[in-house]
Amino acid sequence: RGGPAERAGLAATDVLVAIDGLRATAAAIDTLREQRRAGDTLTVHAFRRDELFTAALTLDEAPLDSCWLQQDDAASAGARLRRTAWLGPDA
């Protein structure tokens, strides 16, 4: 509540279709996350029910209670095997 998406007028049930002119895929979002910083504004295209709309979303700093995990592409073979055993072959 009160985050950048809500301030831009987006709702949890909206379906994102494009961000800054690129299809809203997981890979595209990861790329944008790496390239953009707090204060940057993104143009988001989304569907709400059957209506397409555009919103300007200004990024914030991540809250202090937020974190994410990232795979270590340089992990040892043993670590990769343990990761696959834990998360499955698609991890």
C-alpha cells in the first residue's frame, strides 16, 4: 500500500503488458531493475479488465524490509547440485 505502483494508479489485478515500450516479461523486468534507479519514471501499459491504460510509475528506493535472492552463476558444481536438489531442475 502506498508504493510506486499504487501511486501510479495500478491495482493488484491489473495485467502489465509493457514497460517503457518493452513487453513485460520476467527477463525485461529484471533488466529494467538493473538499469533503473530510484527517481526514474517508467511508462507502464496495463489492462484492467478489458481496458488498456497507460500509467507513469516513479521508482522508489526499496524498503529496508525488502530483499531478494540471486543465483550465483559462479557457484561450484557441488553448490549447483545442492541448489537443483532443493529447488528443482528449473532453478
